[in-house]
Amino acid sequence: MTSGNSSPPLTTLTTNTNTNTNYTRRHHRKRASPPTQDKLVLVFIAASTIFAVISLSPFLLGHFPDIHSDWRTKHHPRDVDERKSNAASTRDNSRQQQSHGNSQIMDVNGDSDSSSAASAATPALIGAKRGTITCPSADASDVHMDELLYWNDPQGKFDVEFVSPFIAKQYQSTPKQQQEFNQTQQRSNRRRQYVTFEPDRGGWNNIRMAMEIIFVFAAVTGRTLVLPPDTPFYLLGNKEGDRGRKHHGFADFMNLDKMELRREVEIVTMKEFLEREAGFADGDSSHQQDSGEKLLTIPTGKLGDKIIQSAEQCYYIAKSDRPCEAIYRFLKDSAYVPELQAARDCLIFDVPSYNLRNKDPSVTDEEQLSVMSREKKRKVHEFCDKRNPIFFGGELASAPLIHFHSGDKYHRLLNHFYTFLLFTDPKVGNHYKRFVRDFLHYVDPIYCAAGKIIRLLEEEASMQAEAAGKKKSDTTPGFSSIHCRRGDFQYKKTKISAEEWLNATIGILHPEEIVYVATDEKDRSFFEPLEGQYNLRFLDEFSEAAGLDDLDPNYAGMIDTIVASRGRIFFGTWFSTFSGYINRMRGYHGFPGNTSYYGQPQHKLSMHKWANHEKVLTAREWPSGWFGIDSDIALDHF
């Protein structure tokens, strides 16, 4: 018996003559002649031919290389129109890290309104063009503002022609027809439905988040959106004398007069709403636009006067002659008030469920969930988690007037629109994610000021690189950014020290790098540990260069947001909706998740991998809000 490790046979050890003979034969064989020069030439030609075929095969088969893989092209684009879109690469994490996830803005109009790239992966971009920013003529020569854009204007053909399936048939029309109805007031055969709401009582980004939910709800349901009266927003007060105003409306910060937005949703002021739809108990019609049937009846006397006065501008002061409580109490008593709270509930838009409830209003949410397909049930359970699924329909669909009591803590809509509103059809859901991206962005003066600062930061970084003798490369040197939330921040554990910020950033930010700091910390000495490592820059250093002294000082936080969103690397504060919005902007621009960090160690790498929303939804923003939204599918991973 032998094995793989057995000794050689005895005969090989004793037959020396044979062994020597074999050794001689093995080592004295005649060597082969070397190949001739002609043969070498033929081999070279054959190898070259094979290499050429392999190299050219992608072109011969129509598979062209991605000419947009350069980091700068995607993240500091000079021609954003040329960026390819995101959906084709959404199945591969490495592609996400190269930021294909959101290169959404592209010009596909040229001589035709489509391109093969747009039609294959991102049909919503067919016919879309990148928007523009209009700045004072003095700024146009030295600042290329349009590179800051992430929205489409106009939107693509699909979005322009889209009609929500959740609008009753008597309300359905194309956006163009809707606009004609609005302009001519020909509404005899289609009674208006309205939605009113109270602004969130938190800071600006909390206010913005609730506003996004209401705007989407109005667009989905075909309701006329009634803007709240101008109100003192928390932390947006009368700053620095006459340049700031105590009262603000959403139109102060966002362009709500845009024709394309008005084709999606009709928008009126509270004053216009009362003039149109409120009658008076004493029959007085002096405040009315017409004398037709009215939805509301304003009481007589002092209370009626307060309601009328507070419709245009109100105070959160009970003894005021125009208290906000007067107009909001009047609306609550006159409207259907949904018992919704965004941290407790989730609102589901599902066409079969909507049709079922229209046929039988008595159907409960539990019954509707029970008859859904297994896949839809899974989607609802994953989306809502421990929240209550509420299906759109019933009074949410039929009530002439809905009022969201969202200024009250038990009815607060403090959530991201895309983590509160679930559309079981991803094509519909992505349409409304684009709606928010393309329409609900800051006004041009805010972007113009931010653009000046970004350009100055990039130029300083460029000069710094040259002074250090670094070779010029295709990648813009750029700057990085930090949002350090301090002030009245309620989450004390996330208010970390400057030393902790330094420990978080070392090894990721470059030594002596230009770092823009967006912060509400007034004491600059707080940042001394960071100043020993980086070249810090703050908003007030650009007051003259960016013309900040001529702007509403309440723009400051919004300018900070835009500048910080363009950093090479961004460090944010966990639980801050300000940091969250910066990350969503970065997502819109196409920055990969691994360029965003948090200063708090336990959350430092949270943006580096896909995560479905969970637990405290507002602690951060989630990639489902921007990744792949120009496609027809819902994505659950990079």
C-alpha cells in the first residue's frame, strides 16, 4: 500500500547506473533553436490584434465608457448639464461612492427632448432642463451661479403632464388645463377643496419640513393650498434694525410665484381665501370677492374683526388685536382636522385602497391593510415601523376644507415628507420627491450671496495649493465644511467640545485646509483647538464681499446651508435638521455618502452606507429622499 507521502520504491535507490543515465539524458538534451525574427514579428502582430479587439469591443458593441467618472465633474461641476443621471447605477455600492446616485440635473433638450441615457434609466428627465439663477448684473461676470443648482426648470415631460390618481375625477385636469382654470376662474363645474395649516413652532428647518409635507399633500390631492398669515418664526426675528422683519411668510424664502409650481398646485394667501370663501354672520359682503355659496361664516363683533386682521399678519400673543389663535381657532372650528402626528402616524397613498374607501367609507385602516398584497403589506410595515398606517381616503379626500393643526405638539408634522408620506407606486412617489427638489428651494438672492462665498473659498484654496507647490490637477482643491450646532440645541449629548470636533476630523480633513464653519456659536474662542489645525472661515467674514449687509439678515442660516453643502468633506451635528438638510442638498448634487460625516463618534459614518429610515426619523436625512428619484423604481440600497 502506498500513499502520497510514501518513500520512493527500493529499486530507485539501488539502481545507480540507471539513475545516472537518466540524469545525463535529462541534462544533456539538445536545446531547441530560438525563434526566428519573422516568427517574433508574427507573434507581436497577433498579440497586438487581440489586445486591440478586446479594447475596442465595448465601442463595437455600443457600450461606451463613463466619461463622467471624474470626481470634480460630479461634485464641483462647471457644466452640470453634462452630468449623467443616477438610476442606472443604483444597484452597485461602488458606483454610488462615485456619486452616480444623484447626478440628476442634465440638459436633454438640445435639438430633441430626450437622450438615450435619460430614457433608459431616468425617464423623468426626458424634456427636462437645468434651472437658472438670476443675480444682479454686477455679480454675473465673476460668479457662475448656475453651478450651484440641483433642480430642473422646466421639469421633464412626464412631470409636466402628470395627473395625481388621488384627485377626484371632477378635479382632474392636466397642469396646463389647471392653470387655465386658475386664470379664468371657470370653476362652476368643479368646486374647490382647500387645505390650511399652522407653521411648526420650532426653528426654520423644522418649519420647512412641515411645509414640505403640506405642499406635497396639496399637490397630491388637488387641493388649493392656503398659506398661513405672516408670522414671527422662531429664531427669525427683527434683526439689525430695519433690514429684518419680525413677520415672515414662506414666500420670503422660496419662490412660490413660479408658474410651473402654480400649475402643480394652486396657492392663495389666507386673506384671499377668506375673501373668496368666507361669508359674514350679519350678511356684510364688503370683504368678499363674490356672493356665491361660502364654506365659512365669520362671526360679528370683535372676534370677527380679529379673524380678518389676523388673516394677513398675526402674533402668538393672546391679547394682540390680531392673535394667531383667532384665525387658527376659526379654521379648526370650520374644517376637518385630521388626527395626524408625523412621529406617531404615517400616511399611505395607495390607489386600490383609495378606491375601496371611496366605495365604502366605513372601511377601517386595519381592513385596508389586511386586503393588500403581501408585497405592499411588507412595504407598509417597513415604512411605518411602529407608527400607525393611515390610508388616504374618506374625509381626507372628501372634506371641502382640511386644516392641519400642525402648530400643536400633538398634531405636529415634524418629519421628512418622504418618511411620512408613502406612495405604494414608486413612480408616483418619485414624482413628488422631484416636486420638492425642483420647486421648494431657496430664492435667487440667497443663492447669489452663497455663490460669491463659495467662489471666494475655492479661489483661496486654489492659491493655497499653488503656494504649497502642489501640482495643478483636474480636481478643484476646494474647501471642506462643518456645521457645529450649539446655542439652544435641546440634544445636550450632541453638543460636543472643540477638542472632540478636532478628534473627529483629524485624518479626514487636510492639515491647514480651508474649512467653512456654519455655526450659531457666538464665542469664536471656542474654536481655538480647530484653528490650530485648519484655516477656519465664518459667514461674517464675507459680509462685504458677498453683500450680506444689503440682505435680510434672516437669510444668514440659509446661506450657511448652501455654502456648507458644497464642501469637499462635510461634518454635521447629529439630531440637527440643519445638518440634515445640508446632507440632502449634497445628495441632490450627487456627492457620495462617504464624503459626509458626523462629529459625534457613534454616528460618524452614518451617511456612508444605505440605511432605511428608523427610530428618530429627524435625527438625520435618509438617502431614499434623493437617491434614484429620477427613475421609476424605489431603491432600498446603493
